[in-house]
Amino acid sequence: MSQPSQPASLAEASQQALGAQGPFAAAMPDYRVREGQLALTGAIAEAISTQGALIAEAGTGTGKTFAYLTPALLSGGRVVISTGTRNLQDQLFERDLPEVVRALGVHAECAVLKGRANYVCRYHLRRNLADGRFARREDVIDLRRIDRYAGVARTGDRAGAPDVSEDAPAWALATSTRENCLGQECPDLGECFVIKARQAAQRADVVVVNHHLFCADLALRDEGVADLLPTADTLIFDEAHQLPEVATGFFGLSVSSRRLVEFARDVLRAGLAEARDAADWTSVSRGLEQSVRELRLQAGDPARLDAAALRARPAFLDAVAGCAEQLDGARALLERSAERGREITRCALRALELVDQLRRWERAVIGPEAATPTDPGAEQPSAWADDDAPAPAGATAVACGSPAAAPAQAPAPVSPASATASLAREDTAADGERIAWAEIGATGLTLHATPLSVAGTFRRHRAQRPRAWIFVSATLAVSGSFGHFARALGMDDAATHAWESPFDYPAHGLLYVPQGIGEPSGTDFPQRVFEAIWPLIRANRGRAFVLCTTLRMVDQLGLRIARRIEEEGSPISLLVQGSAPRGELLSRFRQAPAPVLVGSASFWEGVDVRGRQLSLVVIDKLPFAPPDDPVLAARIEVLRRAGEDAFRSLQMPAAAMALKQGAGRMIRSETDRGLLVVCDSRLAERAYGRQLLRSLPPFRRTRSADDALAFLAALDEPVALSATPATSDAPTAHRPGRDPG
């Protein structure tokens, strides 16, 4: 990467570039200098120069994107930027990076790399089109559209496919997974979109990835197998508040019933195609699916079960063992036929891995001597991430894969001894304790072994090579302290700074906690919330987000609002999570004259709707983690045994950061005005509520319904611009989905 001559230090160069006489001011007629942005870019430049660690909170509107891109590009080193979502990846790569590169006049080769499920797989697309078996007529239509797109696409990224939603089920038939990729034996290897994207990433000076993909790279580096990403001089994590949760999910073991059923169907397809006479593949597949059905039957009602609860359900554990036995039987048949075809070979390896994971999960639940994760003498099973590991909306895993330099990894010959040795190797999170648990849903279930901490993993990787580690988000501090985030990632010695949003929250926003709303424990709480918010929704003519902490509350409030709309003949358009893909719901919200969107976790962050269209945000209750979360319970027990107050050191900070994210949907620009409603009296009446309030933007506050209604009535009056200058990326600030903060 080359760049123009610089002043004495990178910090000075970066601040001058973003200053009144810099290239941004010259290139953008509406550009205005922002002091918080200058301070932020100076701190980031200092961390890059000293190869240090920096945790920086920058409130919405600070201009954090330009603040980190400027020193990153001027530094001349290789940079990896990791984000929380695919949308932010696209925004950085397609809008922000080119804009900053042009303004600075630097030459930098940039690349974006996503998980394999984002790229068309020519082989699986062609095979499924030829197979001709589709659950819905729409799937074959979409698959043909994807086929036409693949014929002309440069990147094969699903985001670029015209007329096919990114959430369309047909994409599962047009992409590969870690488990079914044929590697070097693929007939389309030379035209593989995944390989081309990885090769571009290895060549690039700046690579934009997501947190899940970054964790995948850490895992592969520890295994010594390959590198997904180039070795960088600077690592920048945008939306960094998501990283601890993503890493925790990634470095755990996870086996879902969906994954088992998909394997059973792939066995049938591979067996009939490559070794029809070797076994009764239909019976093998049916036996596998029946064992999964038995597992779901024995699981019972939806719940989250920790190891103690699981040990009290011997029939369920027997069903897990039954699945493992069925898989082991299928493995033996597949190994005997492995020389007949590459897909049977891949299925044999998948069976071996699934058996190993199920049996290690069983051992984590029942032994040795039912040891718990808090027992320092307990033997902890090794685990590694798979494609079912949980991730933020939009982050897709490439848990195993090949480096761009060696474009794909050929399937190894199936040898039980060598494969078992490979499967038993310790993963990158093996130095931490794990909690085994089961997540049972209405139609499926997932077995988890989750690390209680990933701090050791990040400490180890940070120690391996000197480079800058920079974490940036609008929500990292709790009451001014970064301790919660720093401990989660083992960055206790990192420099920490915070810059408040330049927006005039007291003038433009009001926080309303309804009087008499009570606490959420009562069975009538959904009705109380509805009665408190419906007059506000009606007075504001919709234009509201109703953010819920549970899917059950989404359903309950959605039903009540729908019923009242029908009774009153209201023109309000109701949009409920689950009724359409997330992107489609947001598109409808932006276009409808009187929309109300009721949603849960995926709408609490990463959503940017500006102006009057979103001027009422309702949060049903304080977002404390659910009490049935086994991982949280285990972490609480660890802290309790260490003599710490788990509520104040763990539960409170997590709730504060989540609440700040939800509140951040309100006031997205200098001219935005809006009402934030938190329907939980604990925020106003409990001592810890004051700490949570200190973590929120400085809205004016009220407990009066009349005040809230009067505020909404005044929103249609003209608003004067704040004296605070606009964000440096203001010329494109009103593009849908863009977050200048």
C-alpha cells in the first residue's frame, strides 16, 4: 500500500486529513469538522503506531467509520476490519472504503470476504437443478434465477442476485457447507466463487470480514491447517460489542437436529448416486431420521436444560446415544463404500465427526462423576465450532476451510484411526471451561457445549504477534467503565476512551417510563404494556418500533395490536417479526405511511431508520438475560464461588449494553426527534435503575402519559438544527441503512 507524504506522526496525519484543511473538507462540500472524531482518530492512530490495544466507545454521529479508516489506510500496513453484520460489510466495502481511499489519494487493494454460505456453489446449484426435487414451486423459480445470476456474476455473492431475496430457502440448494464442499475434487474448482474471494483476501491490503469469520481464522491458525485471512498489522473490530457473544458461540460445540436430518438426506442422495448396490440406503437414511424424531420426542416441551436437568432425563440421554449408534452404523457402511465416490467419502467423514461430537457432549453431561464446569478438577472435552454455531443477524461461518494459497482441501482418505486423532485435537478455546446444555425448540433442538470464557483465546493470539487490536462501538462502556467488555476478551490492559454522541438528546428526545406499569413478573404484564403504549402508537400514527425481549412477547403484543387495529379500523400497518424476512419487514416499514414493527433481538441493533418515520421506540422490559440460560447460570456460579457479586459484575453490564443498543434506534441524525418508552418500573424505582439510566443517552425523562402524548404531538413542528456540526460523512448520511456513528 502506498500513501502520500505524512506529518511527523500517524496521529497528526490522520487528524489533519479529517480537519478543516484536509482532503475530506476539500472533496465534500458539506463536510464539517467534528472534535470527537478528531480525538477518536488520534487515539486509533496511536494504537496502530504502538501496536497496542484500544477499546473506544463512540456515540452515534461521532463519525467512527472515517475515524478508523483514515489511520488504517495512512498506516501503510495490512489491515483486517471485522464487523458484526453482512450489511455493514457491504457498506464499508462498497461505500466508505472507496470514499476514504479517493479522498486520501492512497493506493490500497481492498477485498471483502464472507462465509461460504454467501457465495453460489456452481456444483450444488447444478446438481440440485438436475435433481428436480423441490419443496415449493417458488424454490425452482428462485434456483433458476440464481443459475442465471451465477452465469454472469463476478463474485457470486448472494447479496448481488437480482429478484432473489437473501433469505430465500432456495439459497440452501445453491450454496455449499463446510461439510459437503468437495474441495480439490470439485469439478468446478477453477470457477469457485469462495476460492476466488479467499484469494482476493490474501492479496489485499485491507480486508473486510465479519466477527464469525475472524473467529474461524483464529481456529484454523491454532490447528495449523490454514489461514483464511492474511496476517495483518492492524485488527479493527467495528460493532465490537457483539464480538464476545459471537466468539463464545463459535468456539463451542453445537449439534442440531436440523444438521442431523440434513446429513441423513445427504447419505441417501450420495448412496443412491455413487453406490446404489452397496447398502439399502433408503433404510439407512430412514433409521437416522427416526433416531432424530425419537430424540425430539424425548426432549419434551421447549426449554433450556443444563447438565443437571439433562441427567434427570435418562430417556433423552438414551435417545442421544441412539442417534450416535445410528450414525456410527452409517459411518461403517459409508467407509466400506468410500472408494466408490467423493460424496460418500465426505459423508463418511461427516458421520465420524457427528459421532465424535455427540459422544463428547454426552461425556460433558454425565461425567466424569457428573463434574460441573465450576469444578476445577473436571475433565473438559475438546470442541470446535461447526456450521450450527450461533451468530449475529447476517454473520455466516466458514468454520473450516482452505487458504487461498491452497484453494481447497481435498477430502482425506477415511481412516478411523487418523480421523479420530484429528477430531480429538484441542481447539482454540480448549483452555477454558465449558457448560453442556440443550436448547429445545418447538420443532427442533440443539446440543451445546459452550465455553464460559474466551478471554484466554484472545490473550494467546494477541501474544503471538505484535499488532494493533482496536475495538470500536457505540455501546462498550457501562456507567463509564469498560471492565465488562475488557474482561470478556482478555484485554484488561487495553487503553480505553469514550466520546459522547454530538446529538442534542435533551432537546430532541424524551424517555418515558409509564407510571404504574409495574414489574414484568406478573401474568398480566403483556396487557399492561399494551394499554400503556397503544395511545402513544395511535397518537404518533404508528411510525414505531416495539422491541421485545422474548419471542413470546412479540406474539402477545402483536396479537393485541392487531386486534385493536381491527376494532378501531385504524390505518396503522402492523409488521411482526417472523411474518416476512427481516429485510423485507424493514423495507415495508420505511415505505408504509403508518407502520408499527414488533420484533425481538434482531431489531435491537443494526437498524437505521431516520426522521419522522421512526419517532417512537418501545422497549417492553429491561433486557436481562433469561433465568433459564444455563451458560449464564454457570458463569454466575463461578463468580459466586470467587466471592464476586455476579449481578453487578455480569448481569447488570450485559443488560446495560443491550438497553443502550435498543435505545440507539432512536435519534439517528441531528434533526431526529423521538420518544423512547421503557415499560419497566424497575428503571425508575430500583437503585440499579439509576446505573442503567447513566448508560443511556441523556434524554429528558418523564413518567407522565400526558407529557409523552404532548411530546409526540409536537414532533410535526419544524425543528432547528443543532449548533453542533454535522458528521463528516454527512453527504451520504440519509442513505438507507447507513450509520454515520
